Amino acid sequence: MSARTEGRKWSVGERFTARELETVSGGTVRIPEPGMTVHLQFRRFAGCPICHLHLRSFARRHEELKAAGVREVVVFHSSAEELRTYEGALPFALVGDPRRRLYREYGVEAAPRALLDPRVWGGLLRALINGFGDFFTGRHPAPPVLPAGGRLGLPADFLIGSEGEILAVKYGEHADDQWSVDELLAQVRPAPTRLQPVPVQ
């Protein structure tokens, strides 16, 4: 098998490189994880209002995700220290990648369209309004003026099976383009079985 070109996007069916990642809490998380489906999220910078609002939706439904056999692992292009300041209370594994090594390996880009694409503006406005409330009440610090890695990062989602196979992947077209909890669960839960009509005798 030939070596992969750094920066090339990954596809469904490819094999995720097995590894252990250090989390901001000082532990490690293994990908793939036997018996679990790993949802690997590539987010933007620590304190990103869009990321903060998005991850709160996953935190609220964390038990539901666990019951579906999903392990959340979230990567930011920020240091562990910054992540502990902004996102340390989240109930899943957070990984700092300030040098963007994982981003390059898995083809996760930064581009002006992250914030210039008109489709992001509604989500950005909601995130800023929500974030202002958290900041005003002291629940969350204000976003950094000069975030590590810049403001133009794009999100990405990988769904990785217990044997390392990539089951689904999404590369965001703008900063607010990622799977919702419902979209993720729809990919890991079996489709409902349709009852076949009983023939009339």
C-alpha cells in the first residue's frame, strides 16, 4: 500500500491509523476503540462561539450517545491549557493539536470560506448571541481576540468503526457545517424494519 499524501481528504472504507491521543485531562484515548464507534470531531479554536454552541448540544445528549455505542473525541487546534480554560467541563475527550498535525494528516483545511460563506452567518449570529449570554453571566470566558491557529479553520467529522474502518466522513464547507446529534445518531442506529403486509388468504 502506497503512503498517503498529507492533506488529502479521506473517504468511507479507508482504514484509520490506530493511535492513542493525549487528552487535556492528562489521560489518553484510543482510536479505534474495541466495541465502540468513535465520532472524531475536528473543531476550530478553543473559545470559538460556533464550536461552543455545537458541543453543548452534544454534551446535553451525552448519555444518549453513549447508549448508542458512540465515543466522542474532539480535536481543537489549540493548546491543552487553552482548552481547559474554555471547554474543560465537557463530558468527552478533548485533544489539543496546536501544530495542526492531525488536521494535515486527515485533510482538514482552513480557508476564508469558513466565515465568508453566507450559509454560516445565521449560525454565527446565534452562537455570538448565546456566547454573549454565557460571558455576561460568567459561565464562559470571552472568545480570544487572536485565537491559536487563526479563525479560518473548517470543521470535519469522522465516524470510525471498532476495527478502524471509516464508516462516514464529512468535511465542512464553512465554520458551522457539521453533523448534528440527530444526523450522527441516524448513521449509527439501524434503519427501522418495515413490516411486510400479510397476504390475504
